[in-house]
Amino acid sequence: MEVFESTEKTSIIFWRVVTIATGWLVLLFVGSYLITPASILTVVMNDLDITEATAAALVSMPQVTATVVGIPVGLYLDRVQTRGVVPAAAVVLLIGSVGDWFAGGAGNISLLIASRLFAGAGMFVLWVVCINVASSTVPPTRRATATSVIISGYPAGYALGQFSAPRVAEIVGWPGVFPLFGAAVLVSSVVFYFAVGNVTRFETPAESPTFAEFRQVFVNRNIWSIVIVTVLAYSLYMVFNSWMPTYIIQQYDISLAESGTFVALFPAVGIIARPVGGWVSDVVLNQRRRPIFAASFVGAIVVTVALFYTIRVTILVMMLILAGVVIQLQIGLLYQSAQEFVDPKAAGTAVSIASVAGWLGSFVAPVIAGELVAITGSYVIILWFAGSLGVAGGFSVWRMSESGIDMAPS
């Protein structure tokens, strides 16, 4: 009997690890696909003859789709077995990435925007499902850690995209980079699909949420606090990711490939920073979330100020690494905190609302930064903008409630 129980426990742990690892791979390649245009922005701008603002919008097109379809998708995912939608969502993203290939090769900016918008639907579904699966496979005291671990695949994907896209583009041309990442998403999603079928889910609600339970999500003041904080956190994150390669090229005498390599460090450290943020919140802070949020925004302000006075590339690289750490400490916690404010049956809806907020910030902030650059004619304005986001984020955290300790859904 003891041998049987030991074997069963080992099997449960094994499939939990496999599920989170394969979900991590899915988000790795989703993130790589999403960020690809940012690392080759100057090439895309020259080939398509577009402005800085249009180029920044191109990076964020999938987030536009996520912002539009996010809440309906969340409502749907709370009513179905999410495992079944994974391969279909990956196929949608693959089709969009192939469309990017054709559009980029033809120099058709309208088609390229449309294909990126289409791929965004698949991207969003995969994101929400990965978060929900990670949260439901571990006990409540470790959910922030599990969620932070699985979504650390996303910044790893940003790093992979920033680093590899310029180099792959030299071989296959920049339009050919998109379908390569799209195909990788499909392959990894199939493996994830089979892993989820074998994992033991922890406290998964047996019933679909009622209309009243859905309504409680949307009238919950705490959820809207999370929305504001998430918008600001992702705005900071994407301003650095989308504009730092171009900023570095303009301010320092280095190549596009070198710039991509340096900026790749910013999301790459999220592989460690996001799980550390979740672990510190769960273990050290006894499931409190707000201290991590506050430290993240205050740290971002300090680093942004330091960047104003940075004149050497070596110091710049150190500041980018530090910025990547402090900004990403809170990313995984945002989605866990959103779930803690609502009934477990509406967790998918809560995650979707927080995700929509994140995508909204990811889309709007780089475009605003591009407009500010166009108006002022200086890339230094990006740092002013980032600092302002940090200040707004710190104030918002000061005003929000704590989700992680003895909080009942309100």
C-alpha cells in the first residue's frame, strides 16, 4: 500500500512538472512571435516605409485583438474544459504567422496588420489557459509561485525573439521569422495538451459560474484596482521592450544585432524575477501581494532615473538587467491576485480581465512613446514617460487592497 501511494504521489508530481514545463514552452514561443517586430524595427520601418508610431503599433497588434476579445473569451473558458481549446488556438496563431510571412514579403502593411490581429486571438487563449492550468495544479499556498513560473516563459520568449530574430532574418529575411515561431507554438501546444490530460487538478470548480457570479466580477472594486495596476505594469514593460533597441542605437554607436542582444537581457531576467516575486510573496510575505507591487514600481522609478545619467554601454546593460528584474517581480502576481478577489468558478474571467488590462497597456504605451518621440524629436522622452508610469503605478498600489490574506470575494 505504501509503495502504491508513493508511486501515485511521484506520478502526480511528475505530471505537474511536465504540465508547467510544457506550458512554459508554449508561452516561450508565443512571446517570441509577439516581440519579433521590435527587434528588427528599423529594418521593418525602412522596408515598409512607415513611421515610428506605426511600427510600434505593428508590434502590439496581437494585444489589440486580446483587448477586444479577452472578456468574452474568459467567459467562454469558464464554461468549457480549457484543455480542448489549446491546439485550436495554436492553429489560429500559426495561420496568422503565415499571413505575416506573405504580407511582409509583399510589402503589404495592411495585410500584415490584419494577420497580426488574427494571430492575437490564438495568443490570448493560450495565455489564459496556461495561467489557469498552473494555478489549479498546486495548493493555494503555492499558486502565486506556480503562476509566476509558467508565465516566466513569456519573457524568455521575448528574450529569444530579441536575440534570434535579427540573426534569423539575415538568413530567411525578416518576414520568414514569423512562421518559424508560429510552428514552434503549434508543436509545443500539442505536447501541453497531452500533459494537461494527465495532471491532477487541484480544487477545480465542478460547476460553471452563474450570471450573478459573473456580475460580481465586474462590480468588484478590487478587480478594477488590479486592472489599473496591470495596465501600468505592462505599459512599463512594453515601453522598455519595444523602444529600447531603437533608443540604444540612437544614443550609442552599436549595431542592430548588438542592441537586440543587450535588450534581450531585459525580458530574459524575468525567467528568474517572476518566479522569485511569486515565491517571496507566497513564502516570505505569507501570501501578501502589495509589497511586491510597490517594490516593483519604486524600483522602476529608480532605474529610469539612473538611465538618464548613463553614458557607458556597460552601465547601460547593468541598468537594463536591473530594470528587467524590478519591473517583472510583480507580473505573475497580478493574475493570481485577480483570482483571489473572485469566486473560484469565475477565475478564468478574472484572469481574462487582468490580461486584457495588460494587453491594453502593452499596446497603448509603445504607441504613445512613439508619438512622443515624433513630437519631441528625442528618444530621451521615452525615459520620462517610463518614469511617469512608475510614479502612477506606485500611487495606484498605495490605494489598492491586499488580496492574499483572508480575503473573501466581494
